[in-house]
Amino acid sequence: MDEPLKRTALYDEHRSLGAKMVPFAGWEMPIQYGSILEEHERVRNACGAFDLSHMGEFWFRGAGARAWVSRLTTNDVGRLDVGRAQYNLMCLPSGGIVDDVIVYRTGEDEYLVVVNAANVEKDRAHVTRGLPPDVRFEDASLTTALVAVQGPRASVVVMAVTNLPVREESIEGLPPFGVRRARVADVDAVIARTGYTGEDGFEIFVEWERAPQVWTRVLAAGASNGIAPIGLGARDTLRLECRYMLYGNDIDETTNPIEAGLGWVVKLDKGEFNGREPVASMKERGPSRRLVGLVVDGGVPRHGYEVTKDGDVVGRVTSGTFGPTVRKNIALAYVPVTLAAIGTPLCVRIRGKDVPASVVKTPFYKRAA
Amino acid sequence: MVPEGLLYSKEHEWVKVDGDVATVGITDFAQEQLGDVVFVELPSKGEQVRQFASLGVVESVKAASDVYSPVSGEVVERNVDVMEKPELVNQSPYQKGWMLKVKLADRGELRDLLSPGDYRAHIGETTGAAGAD
């Protein structure tokens, strides 16, 4: 608890940009540089740069890497080609979710797994328990910086600082969910076309000490494209509008992927993996509760608020916010399947008052194709 | 920004007294601390508010915060504009972002409020720049 907060290599940059710094998962991180609403809209309409160096980076290398990563995760790592990435889950034998991750296949026998900052220690123990001798594991979390560039103008900005042929709307160079080694701002990088905002975007992994060079060059190259630094506040509103999960809020070790609506990330036919049995079983008989989207009419729903039906508590909000793009108060909540149909009228208890809400389709926001 | 001619509470509300009616809002310092205001909940006309008790809530993207009434009395008007456009609290905290007009129950309560100078000292403002956290 009393451990000092860690700082990323970009700490001084954030301070000089006027960021408000807050503790997050053991790190001192920028929550906003100015207005969260403006930062959110900038990513939707132009582009933004994020310091995500707090995220964890695990490498798995060797002849057994593929089998081991596949064993640890629910999605089909076996079908992941070199140069491709996928959203994935790690589950406990109980089917509860240890973490949600992105798996990048960066080489024939090389996988990069990016984990949530709050889970690095726990995940490291989880993925190294029983590590086979033909897999070399490296936790590079504290030596790898991560800069994300997200938004409709992101490809133009990234093109200006990399030698990689990144094209808009092109599957050449770097397609969505593609990953490559490249030079970015004259620094050796792993660059992926992934993100957490619902917009086109890139995540650039570099050596810790080189982060300021990449950050500065990206901001300079993006100046004419309306780039600005974006804090974790807007990152949260951006992801929630897209129904992207926040580990610890929407999913955790007590939630099964099926009830979270993550059945699409679970490939039961891929062979044995941690949590397969309970996940298959829930898929078979159907969950008793489901994570649904709510729009609330009169007040901002927040994590932990009760969801009610005719005065009875029927669930809890896992994430909630005012959605800056959708201009509505939105939430995710677990409710009984009998109350999960689109259009079901429910309430969210805000300051003791049951405020009308209804179950809506998610994502709340989807970018135009 | 702490305008002259108003009274202030330690909880960062301002009062403008005009006869026996007080107009109430939150200060520039308060809106700055809150960030983007996205929801404002206010009592209806005819309701009673009590000095230093909660009169309503302002919600920013990140948090909900109580607004405390700097005076006691009956609500004679609430600012419907600010409920429809909460961003007025950020854009114009002392003008368009006002919240309530309250018919003063006890003018003596005004003695418990701060002068502009005292409020500036309270928020650590020395040369006109707000002393952010």
C-alpha cells in the first residue's frame, strides 16, 4: 500500500504539458491535460497520443510458446498468423477471468502478451506456474514503454514517423490487428494497429528510455493533424462507449466470459485450455445473468451503483459515465437474463433515488465504416 | 477568479444578494476542480434549502459532488438552462451558470460567509492565479 508510485519515462513530459496526475494501478498517470470531454472528442475526430507505459508486456519465446500461450488463453492462438494480434482472455480453472489481454504474434515462435497494469504481478505468477522447459518467459513491463496514437488522423501521423508503409484503409503494411517490427521516430519499435478507443489507431512499444523521443516526435508530427495528449479519463469514456471491458470493473475472477458477453473470445474447439470446462458448461446451459448496456435518464451512473426493478435490487453497475460522443449517460451492468432484453425498463439507484434506465444495444458507439 | 460584490462559502459556493433574494452558484475555483460538468441536479421552486446543507449535486465526468447551500430559504427559481446545458457551470460560473435564487430566511446568516478577500485566502489564491492541487 505504501509503496511509492511508479513513474513512466514520460512523467516529465506530462508535467510540462500541465497534466493532472493521479495514482492508477501503482503508477502516477495523467488523468487529463485539460478537459476530458475535449480530449475524448479529439480522439473521435482527429487524433490523440496516450502514454500507456504502465501496461504489462510479457514475452513468450521458443518451440513451446504457441502451445503454452494457447493453453493459458481462451481464443484460438493456434490460428494466429505471424504479424497478427487478437483480443484474448486468461481464465482460472473455475472459468473466472484472470485478465483480458492482447496477444501479438511477432515471430514464428514469439508471442507478446500485453496485460493490464493492475494485474502484472498476478499474471506473471499465473503464466509462469508450470512453465514448460521449451518456453522462455520474459516480463518486460518495466523496460517497455507504450505510446498509443489513436483517432481517424492517426495513420497520417504515424506514417510521418515510421519507415513502415502504413496506409489508410489498406491491408498492406499494417492492417487492423497487424503487428510489425519497425523504426518509429528513429527508434526500434514493435508497432501494432490496435487500441482501446474504437477508432483507427496504433500502439508503439519501445525501450523505456526512448519513449520521450517517440512521444515528442509523434506530437510534433501530429501538430498539423490536431493531435493532443490524452489522459486516462478520456481513455475510459472512449472505451466505455465501445463496450470494451475494463478489468476489475466489468470483468474479474468472479465473472465467466459467457455472462460478460465474451463468448466470441472463447474457442471451445481449439483443444484444452484453462477454464474450458466451466465456460463450456455455462455456454451450454446459458448464464443466469448478463452484462448489458444501460442508458440512464437523469444522473450519471457509476461503478457499484445498484440496478433496480420495481424497487428491488437486481444488479450492479460495473462501469458508468456520461458518454461524450453519444451524449447520454451510459452504463454496463450485470442483470438477470430475464431482464436483459433490449428495451427492458430498469432503474439505477442514484443517491437513493431510482432513476429510469433502459437496456440498450451495445456498443453505444460504433465508428462509421 | 473571485469577483468582488459576492459572498462565498468555504465549500466553494457564491452568493449574490439582491434585496431579500440570494442568487447562488459555484465558484470558478470549484468548476476548475470538478472539470467538465455533465449533470446538474437542483431542487424545485418552493422547496426549502438550509445553510451549509446539500442543495443539489453537480456531476463531472469522473465524480458526483454535493453543492451546499450558502444560505437558508425558499427556492424561488432554479436555472433550467444550467440543467439542460451543464457546461454553463464551466463556461460561466458566475453568470449563466448560476443555480438557484433563494428567498432569504435569515439575513444574519450572511455573516457566516466569506468576503472575496477571505475566500481568496481560503483557496490559496494570491496573485489571481488559482492554486490548483
